[in-house]
Amino acid sequence: SVFGMVLFALVAPFLMLLNPFFNRGPLFYVQKRVGKNGKEFNLIKFRSMVEDAEKNGARMSVRDDERVTPLGKLLRRSRMDELPQFWSVLKGEMNLIGPRPERKFFIDQWKHQLPQFESRHLIKPGITGWAQVKYEYAASIEGARQKLRYDLYYIRHFTPLRDLVIIFLTIRVVLFGLGSR
């Protein structure tokens, strides 16, 4: 987490300078997410979408989402939009590795279609996880189902070695811009 916060401190000043030109509005985005034992917490990210992205209601982001700003595309591709979440790790709300925290709005919908979905809340959510490095960006209930399979596998088969593999695969995704966002 300390390494992540140092990286955050190095990147944030540049983003503060670029933000007014390419990402009008606040630099940070705060959103309620559900963590361990179903407890909600504030997740902080660098904002990658237009300010009023959900004026017509909550919806999942999709590939080539028109709500993503030019700077947001860079932030998402490089995963720099996730850097502020290291603060949540330092506060003990998240781990580096675990299932990604979701919004209550989507959980309330998915828990009826995916009966084991709330099992993800047995452990702290993570900035990265097995589902993030093994599956593409999920923009549908079927994508959520696939990611849930990876999350449950991770919870059942946790090992420190698997965490090292996830860290390695995450670094590869970040360095080579792999994955779709």
C-alpha cells in the first residue's frame, strides 16, 4: 500500500494539471461500495467519466463507453484510476487482492440472479483480484457470473503463492495495457 500511495503522490500533481483540459470537473470520484460483511465504504478513484455520467440512473460501464473522457481513457487503460484506492487499503477497508467491491445497486439486482454473489463479502474486497486478471471487463449479468466464479475460486483456494501470481499478472496488465475497460 505504501508503494501505491507513493505512486499516487507522483501521479496526482500531473493529473491535477491535465484534468481541467481533458476531464472537466473534479479530479476525484467518491462512490459507495460494499465490502467485507456487506459493510459499505467510500471508494475513491480518479474520475474517468463525465461529471453527470449517471444522471439517468446507474448503469454498468461498457467497452468504448461514451461517458469516458479523453483523460479517463488513459487512466482506465493504465489502471491509474485505481491508485487512490490504496488509501482504502491503508484504512483497512480493502486488501490489495480480493474480489472487486461493487455498488449496492448492482448487488441488489445480481444477488437474485447469482445466488452466491454475496459470498464475495466473506473477505475484504481488493484493488485487483483473480477475476480481474483472468477475465475481461464485465458489462452484463453473464460477465458478472463469470467473474463471480473466479472470485469464489479465489476465496476457496487462497494461497500466498496465488496472490504473488495475481500481483505479477496485474503488473503485466498495467505495463502492457491488457484488458478492456
